[in-house]
Amino acid sequence: MKTKFYLSALILVFCSFTFQQEEKNMNNPFFKEWKTPFETPPFNEIKPEHFLPAIEEGIKLHKAEVDLIISNSEPPSFKNTIVALEKSGKFLTKVNRVFSAINGANTNDELQKIARTITPMLSKHYDDINLNPKLFEKIKKIYDERSALNLTPEQNTLLDNYYREFVRSGALLNEQDKETLRKINEELSMLSLKFNENNLKETNEIGLLIDKKEDLAGLPDNVIKSAAETAKAKGYEGKWAFTLQRPSWIPFLQYSQKRDLRKKLFKGYINRGNNNNEFDNKKILSKIISLRVKRANLLGYKTHADFVLERNMAKNPDAVYKFLFDLWKPAVKRAKAEAEAMQKIINNEGGNFKLQPWDWWYYAEKVKKEKYDLDENMLRPYFKMENVRAGAFEVASKLYGVKFIERNDIQVYHPDVTAFEVTEADGKHIGIFYADYYPRDGKRMGAWSSSLRSQSNIDGNFITPLVYNVGNFSKPTKDKPSLMSIDEVNTLFHELGHALNSLFANTVYSGSRNIPRDFVELPSQIMENWAFEPEVLKIYAKHYQTGKTIPQELIDKIQRSRLFNQGFETVEYLAASFLDMDWHTLSDTVERDVSEFEKESLTKIGLIPEIESRYQSTNFLHIVGGYSAGYYSYIWAAVLDADAFQAFKETSLFDQKIAKAFRDLLAKAGSEDVMTQYVKFRGREPKVDALLERRGLK
């Protein structure tokens, strides 16, 4: 009888919701059935004004669903509480994921205004759920009795995830502390939003505007043409504009003979968020750090890093610092040797100056040319974006038997985006993959992978994923396609690895895949290993004009130069990792002077003056986003990916048995202890040797 009452109440909620949405939102696509291929978002119909009412209704529906769980008078069970929670909030998630995708990759003033409205609403909504004592009481009862429930390993993981997430969200706090936590969470959400908005504004600024042709000395034709098109688009026809997006400023630093202009553009890049203007991020970051300490202390942790790392493979800050310092010494030694080689060139050319950070890219190119007879312009013609993407798809196909089929009937949120259906070799549908690779003013910088819909299989209802990759790669010009750098090729392969991890997911509950941050980069970074293997280069590296395969001579040069600049790349990355950890191991709430703190952090580890940290505090998007106390994860996962790729190198590049075992690892990743899963794949725990050898640090 109670069950019938519960079902009746649930039906009433849905009927009421349906009636309301029909009355209020007849033209809102979020309140209609999506009769699109694979129920993909109808981006052509979605307008900014549709988001706020859909978010509001989503919050109402989610609250009603949770209230029914709380009011259910039957004894709490895994099904009526944990599975019910897992099923709840789907409409809100659907709307919010579409909004997040567009706001991150194609934002505008209207969307940013909506973000400022819905951010505190969502913060409050999820706090209302996580801090509800009656709901937590039900979860705790199930958790305490879990040994008698005969749950599957995945169900145990899901239950553990919910219990721990509620505890880590403040469920055990008294009412006064809960109220304090709510205020902290809301303030943090708004500060993070403002930090990101400021960063986007500063990154979209023109870093250097050139009006004299002689100031283009040394720049390749394609760089000059791209700068002219950028200037024209920004209202400076007849001039040349270089922005603070990587595809624009990196080539300038590599090739410009004008040292003073290299310095100006470089300083513009590293000082984003630190210009004492309306977009300055110093006070915002200092406040974020202080509030994170306050929140961690409130929840019973000494530092924010202790709070974060508890759920990671590293477990605690000491383990992270030890790991970073073990790599720091050999990396700095190699970087110093690289700096000496560049200084030698400067001296031989009669340059009366010491190598500075804005000189590094320029003289590194000279070293590469001198030592390996190789420069980026020799390679770019063979790295047309469409060919590189096809090559990455082919690697996935050879490893896992999957196919990527372009679908022009699937709507996208910007003309630059391309949609693909992903299938098994036999044609069975796996999911949809969206690729969005070119920079624009509405897109935040960097590269990322995310999902519009996650895989799940509750009650036998298999939901397939909708996954997207976003990048900021070299744009096509009027007379040339997108010709990529080595770094951009690596990034494309990297992000596809993340996408494959999401596409291959095969669990009952999406909530069971709680992958630790320092493991999540394994699926992406392992894909980079194939990018420049000779066998793979011959698949995709075709000259964009002649169609000829990259010659063996160039392949040999790429192979010989694989250790080139590894000291620099490792040191600038490790410096940012130390900076992240230093910020998040603070144990008091004093709001620090950001510039002074950063200087002390980098001086303490002995960062050489010729190299800057990869990111500065005021533009370090990772640590304001999901990588706080976690930027070390990339190199932690690099140990895993180097070790895992070694398994292929020991047999063959596309060994089917190993590929199947790795795909099985991705399919269930996080649904049980990830180290246990890795050992099942590799037969042992990972060793650091392969990474040290790959980076020339051994």
C-alpha cells in the first residue's frame, strides 16, 4: 500500500510538472521531446532566454524528487534511497550540461549574465540536498548496514560515493556550521565565476598590435597572414594583431627577431589577471584561497589539500610533495643544460644579454634547427587538422575497433563544431562525439573534454553518452587550412583519450564512476604516445597540398628530437604544480598578497630565472576550477600512462589483447579502487622508469 502511495505521489509530481511546463514554456525546447538523432540537443532551437526557466523548473522537479525520497515511510533501502537519488535530477542535469558547454565554448554577455543568476541558485539547491539531515539519516542507515545487503562491487562503490560526498559536503555539521558552509559555498561559486570571466576578457585582449612591416621580421608567412586576418576582424585592417591565445603568441615568440616585442607579448600573456584593472584577479584569488581553508577547517581538515587529496590516489600533501621533488632535481638539471646551450648561441651571435623567459621559445627553435635540423614550419604542412583528427580516429579504430562517422544531421552550437557518431566495428551505436577545435572570443582558453550526457544502464535502460572535445588550435586562414604544431597534435590526441574514456563507459550507475583526479589523465595521456610513432605518422601526416606522406627523413628527425626541451617543459609544469600545492596547503585564513606569495613559492623551489611557471596565480584556471590541489595529477598520471604504453611497446603497437584489457579498464574506471583496476590490467603496480626515460631524466 505504501509503495502504491509513493508511486501515485511521484506520478502527481510529474503530471504537475508537465502541466506547468506546457502552460509556461510552449516554445522552450527543453520542455519538449527531442526528436533529434540519438536525442542530441537541438542547438538550432536553443536560445539564451530558454536556460533560466528550464533551470528553475529543473530545480523544482529535482527538489520534488528528493522530497519524495525523504518522505517515503518505507525503511530506507539501496533501491528506494540510493538508486532513487541516482535517478533524480536528470532534467536539471540535462539543461545545466548544455548551458555549461555553450557558456564555456561560445559565451556572450547574455549567457554570462545568466551564469551569474543561476550560480547561487544551484549552489543553494545542492546545499539544500547535501545538508538535509533526514535524507542523510537514510543514507547513513544504509551505509552502516551495507555488509548485510549483498551489494555488487559497483553498488558498494555507489553507496560509498554518496555517503562520503554527503559527509564531505557538511552533512555531519551542526545547524550553525551548516549555515556558515552555505555562505562559503555561495561566495566561492560567485568568486570562481568572476575569476573565469576576468580571465576570458584578458585573454581576448590584443597582446600586440603591429603597424610597421619591419616589425614582422623573422615571422613565417602563415603567421603574418593569420595576424592580418585577426587585426581585420578586430577592426584594424592593414595592421597585424597578436592575441594572448596560444596559437597566436607562441609562433610570435618562436620566430620574431624583435626581442622587445617578444617581451611585450610574453608579459601580456603572463600578466593576465594582474594588471590592476577591472579584470584583476589578485584579490579574488586570495579570497578564494582563504575561503577554501575556512571550509576545510569547518569540515575537519587541516588544509584544502588534505580535503581534496583524501579521495585521490596520492592521499595526502606529503606524498604529492615527495613525488614532485623527486622529479624536480633531474628536471632542473636538464633545464639548466638547455639554457646554457641557448646562452651559447646568444653569445656567439654577439648578443650582449642574458637569456630571459621571453627569449626561450626563439632560441629553443634555433637549438632545434642546429641540433636536429628541424623546425616547426617543416612539420606543420603535414599536420592539417582534418588529417590529424582522422589519424587519431584511426588509432582508436586499430586499438578498439571503433568507427567515427561524420553526421551532418546532428545540430551543433557553432559552425566550427563537427559531430560524429561512434560505433563498434559491427555498426552498434556507442555514442556521439563533438569536435570544436578553433579559438574564438566566446571560448575560454585551453583544451577540455566533457559530456552533454553520461552513460548509464539503470533497470536495463542503456543510455549512450554525448561527449565533446574543445580546443584552441591554429585556425585556418583565407588561403590555408588549419596547420597544427606538435603541441597541438599532442593535445588533439590527448583530448580524444578523455572522450574515449567517456564513450567506453559501461556501468549501471554513472555515479559509481568517481575517478580520482590523479587517475583521470591516464586515458588521455596514453593516447599521446601513439601520435608520433613512425607507424602512426605514416597514417595521417600527409602534406596538405600534395597529399604525400611525411618523408622518412622528417620522421627520423622527429624521433631524434623527442627529448628536446623536456627540461623546460617539465620544469615549467612542476613549478605550477608546486604553486598550486603551496596555495592549498595554507592552514590559516589570512588573505595573502598574491604576487609576494607566488614569488616566495617559486623562489623556494629554486626555479631558474630563465623559466616562468606555466601559469601564474591570477590566470591559473585549473586551480580555480576542478584541479585545486590537483595540478600535479598530469605528471602523476604520466607515470601510469608511460608504464601502460610500455605494455604495448613490449608486444606490438596495436596488440589486441592488451587493447581489450585497457578498454575494459576504461569501461569500469572508478567503479572500484583504481589501483586495483590498474593492477588487473598491467599485472603489477606502475613503475616510474618509463616516464623518466621518456623525458630524458634518467
